[in-house]
Amino acid sequence: MIGPGFPPWGYDSDNGPDQWHKDYPNAKGRHQSPIEINNKDVHYDSSLLPWFASYDPGAAKTILNNGKTCRVVFDDSFDRSVLRGGPLPGVFRLRQLHFHWGSSDDHGSEHVVNGVRYAGELHMLHWNPKYSNYLDARRRTDGVAALAIFLQVGETPKPEMKRILEEINAIKTKGKEAPFPNFDPSILFPKSHDYWTYHGSFTTPPCEECITWIILREPIIVSSDQWIAWMLLQPDGNRILATRMAKLRSLSKNAENEPDRPLVDNWRPTQPRYFRMGKSCLANSMKFCNGMSDLVGEESAADTVYLDFSEALDNVPHKILVGKLLIYRLDEQALRWTENWLNGQVQRVVFRSMEPTGSQ
Ligand SMILES: [Zn+2]
């Protein structure tokens, strides 16, 4: 957080994570983030539900460089882009997403998984609208939900992705901001929605302990040289955005007229866990049906039903949670109603069982 009353902080030796507690005592709290996640300390919780995001591409506003990260800001004046389910007590509004990254590919993520550091970590921040605003929510234990996605370096050539380059060039130095319309961040999600969850804090000052973390187990693949897939849904068809680690590293933490200082290593080391235990939700056992009619009379052990719009949206993963099979069962009439309502947009239906099927 930056602004009046917030002393400056950064990631250098004189103002970095080791120093933050001097101005921001929360940084020495007992629920600080990030943490290292170890399989042996995680327990599988069968009561955890799948999470679900419903994002409105029109809510995307701007992309900016604040000298500490690259951030995309969304309109959160109403329940427009929301995250729900999982460990969350209700709907949470998307406010912004940003990245943490390293100076090279072997580090950069904030959370560490079984000793592994990824090249970067994407955070999508949502706040609980039962509080009057984002700042108020940050003061409450259940105020903020953060969805974290790891960036792993690998080969994923996406030669057609160009726009993010232009956007990053437009925000090269601290204080720069550019319009960033029509962006649905859910296309950044990996295939699997398996997650770990625990209660923690912001990883930047003032390090408030208000965050329900939902950390996705499957990373998304980026490459040092190739693009990562940032796809942009537009009314005139699909457009694709991209960035890459090298491009993130080309950002600067100085303002335009100052000497160049590259913006790299904007991550906080892991913090003591004290007595916190992570919980996991594994959703490995997915089954697919080829159409709505397969649902008729279906009684499945799976407890959640999604409608999958991927093909309608040109293979952009896009699923809508419709309900629990345990609660209702589709009959012919319900099928016709649902099909009319969906206007034939559904390509397949996904049953998701919450039973663990593999190792945790
Ligand atoms: Zn972050």
C-alpha cells in the first residue's frame, strides 16, 4: 500500500522484507504470508467445495506499474466479477491482479511448494462486500480472498500473442498507467482447480492478516522466450494477450526521469507457520458428458455440476457452476428449460467429484 501515512518500503536490503516490521508491526505477526506448503503438513478436507469465478471482461480498467509490481485494476463498485465457493463464506469481488517474479527462472514465487520455487506467482485479490469497502475489508479476518497461481517456465509457444508487449512497454516505469479494457482473467486459470487453502496475510506492507488464500496446485506454463497465454475476450471475437518472464523483468522500479533500476525480485520470503495447518481440496476425478441430455435421470456420486462453454468460446476454459446433483436431478422438462435458457451454448457437462483420487 502506498499513500499518505504509509512509510516507503521495497525489496532492497535497506527497505526490504527484513526491515518491514519496523514501520509495519503486522509483518512479525503469527499469520503472515507467504508460507511453504509441504504435503506432509496438509490435510485433505472433504468438506471443502470447489471454488468458482465469474468474471465480467468489462470490469477490467487499467494496467499500471507502481514501482513494485505490474497490476491490472478492475471495477469493484458492485458484484460484477466475483469469486465464490471453496473455503469462502460468500461472494468476493475482484479488485486487482498482480505478479511477483524473480531475476531468473529458478525463483520468483512467494509461496514455496515442497521446496520448489516457481518463476513467478500471480495474485488475484478479491474483497468481501459485506464490508463497506476494500480498505475496511483489509482490517477484517475474513475481508480478502486471494487466488494464487504459480508461473512455471516451460515450452508453450504462442506466437500470435502480442498485445501485452505493447501494454508492458506503455508502463515501463513507475507511475505509468494504461487502459486495459475487455479482459477476463479467468482464462489464466490452469485446467485443474485443485487448491490448498490457509489463513494468512498480504505479502506486502502493511501485511494485514485478512487473507483467505486459495493456492492452485497446477502452475500455468510460461517461458523465458515464449509467451504466456493471456487471452482477451472481445465482442468482435477472441483476442489474445501475452507476456513472458523476460518482459516482466523489463519493467523498471524507477520513475521515467530517474536512473534505470530493473523491477525484479519483488517477492517476500516464506514466513513462520506457527500452528497453521494447510487444507487441500482435490478435484481430480472429473467426468465429462457430451450434452445436456446425458444429464437426464442421472444420479451420480459427483456432487457438483458445471456447464462448460469452452468450445463456444473458442476453447477458452469457461465453466459455470449450476448446482449439486445431490440437491436435484434433471428431468426432461428441466432439461428443455435449461437448454432454452442456455441457447444451445453448452458443449459438455462436467461432473466434479470431490473425493481424493491420488496422492495429496
Ligand atoms: Zn501479491
